[in-house]
Amino acid sequence: MHEPPSIDADITRARTLPAWFYRSPEVHAWAIEHVLARSWQFTPDIEHVRSPQQVRPFEFLPGSVPEPLLLTRDRDDRLHCVSNVCTHRGALVVTDGGRAPRLRCPYHGRCFSLDGRFERMPEFERTCDFPTAADDLRALPLESFGRFLLTAIDPVAPFEALFGPMAARCGHLAPARAILDPTRSRDYLVSANWMLYCENYLEGFHIPFVHASLEAVLDYGAYRTECFEWSSVQLGIAGGDEDLVPLPKGHPDEGARVAGYYWWVFPNLMFNLYPWGISVNIVQPLAVDRTRVRFLAYVADPSALEHGAGAGLDRVEREDEVIVESVQRGIASRIYTHGRYSPTREQGVHHFHRLLAARFTATAR
């Protein structure tokens, strides 16, 4: 393992992450264990557990952190997220979603309530000091932003620290009544390191060079980035008569012609808020040089779909893939080592790199 990279806090003096950071299998394994496994991630859509006694198994972050978890709604209409691994011998408790009055392990019949508490177990009458709290399914935190539910196994920071700035700024846009549009939702496979994909998202610097259709509807000169402790937002300002994101009176951006908010939450979640609703990008590392991006579109106002910065997102995504895959090939160079930041355009990338470097220094051995 290389020495931990150091990213100067002064962006005018800082150098970017070194190329080896994206190529190293050891760094990839470190990121899975110490960054992604300690993040907040989406649970299944709330529609899967709309009524009491519904259960839905899922993995924490498929392809990266396949921790078996379970989303449930108990008979008192309360939501829970618990481990889906039986506390007896480690079998999966639930393999298919549906309705159940309790959770029963199919291996030896151990039963749990829908909030994960141990209920009973056959043939354990002579077992000493049984049951204890260790026989319950572990409960995980469950938080929400609009209709989205998120959980964490061992979060690096509380939910409020990561999602609070977005909720305060754009909570009124959270799509509680928006509908998932399967025709506009899909998975993209990108032949590049997941960090390179995130970096590309975190700056609008490339828009004039990569996204002609997006540049045509945005005022590039007014495009700006704001960074918070664990997140950042890019404000896309409309360049013409495009539909605008609705802003209530007294909003911090009142008077601005906001065509879209682009929120990134450490390390791999993106929330794109448009006049028509919200699209979500979930970045799932599959290998050191391979990434799956889940793109989900939740539509609140279908009439605004084909206008402004929120139109033609599939084309924008494919353009991003091409350039990010080009960078992946470039960082394999024996000549390239690292670069510098644009202080006016790459604040989000610098912020991301600082967070990664700090985590690496704190945890790498």
C-alpha cells in the first residue's frame, strides 16, 4: 500500500489524488470496507412495504457491500430495517418479499417479530442463558428524505450531518408523491473506477466540452458549487426561458433562475432535482475499473419532462460514460501522476478528494 495521499486544504495549491489511487486493488478493497460499508444507502422503495406485515429483503449496496438486510412494516404500521441473517447459524431469514405475521428462519425454525426481536426457537429448552439480546436480529437506523428511505450499518457520521443541508435547502422538493417511471430508469455499466464517476458528477467544468445540449439551456457563467461537511450542491442556472425549480418565498435562492439542483452525498449518492421531479444516481463499485450506476427517475410533473436541464438525461449519461472511461484509460499511464484543481470550477472534486484522503489516513494500515 502506498503512503496516504495528502490534499492541501488550499485549493489554489492542492494537487489531485494520484493516479495509483484509482488503479490499486488494495485501495478499492479499502474503499469498500472503510468508505462504502460505512455510508448511508437506499433501502427498497417504500411501495414494497405499504401495508402492515409486508417484508422485503435487500442487499445494502449490491456489487460492493452485499450485506443481507430486511425492510419490514409491523402490524402497528411501523417501519423497521433489520439484519436478514439468522442469529442461530447464519441462514438468510427471508428470501422473497411478501406478507408475513412474523419472521421464521427456514433452516431450523427460529422465529422473530417483524421488528427483529427473538420470539422462540425449537429444541433450545436446555440451552443456558438463552435467549439474550444477541439472539435478536440487529436493528439498523432508518431515516428518510421525502419518499426515500435510507439505512446504515456503521455510519461514519449521523444522517443529519450528511443529509441535513439538502433537506434544509430542498426539502420542499422531496418527491413524496412522485412516481417512479420505469421507462426513464435504468442501470448503466461504466468501465471506470467509481471515484472517477463521482468526480465527473461533482463539477460542471466539463459541460461546455462534453454536453452541448446541456450547455444550451444553462448559464455556464452562473453555474456554482457549494460544499458542506459531507455533501455538496451544484446550482444549474437557466440560460433562457426554461422551466424553473419552484422556490418558496424567503428561500435562500429566491430570485435565482434555478433549472436544477445537483446534490452529492458522500460517498456515492446523487440527487438531481428538476421542475419535473427528481432523478437519483446510485454509484455501485463492481471492481477497481468497473462501476454500475443505478439511475432512477421519480416524476411529479410529467408536463415538464422534455424541457430544460432535466431533459435528455440518457444522452447526458452516455456522454459522461464516454469521457469517464477515457479518464480510466488515461490514469493507467506511466507518465501521468496527478493534476491541479481549477479554484473556480472544481471545488466539489477537491472536497471529495479531501474527504477520501482523510478517511484513508485515518484507517489505512
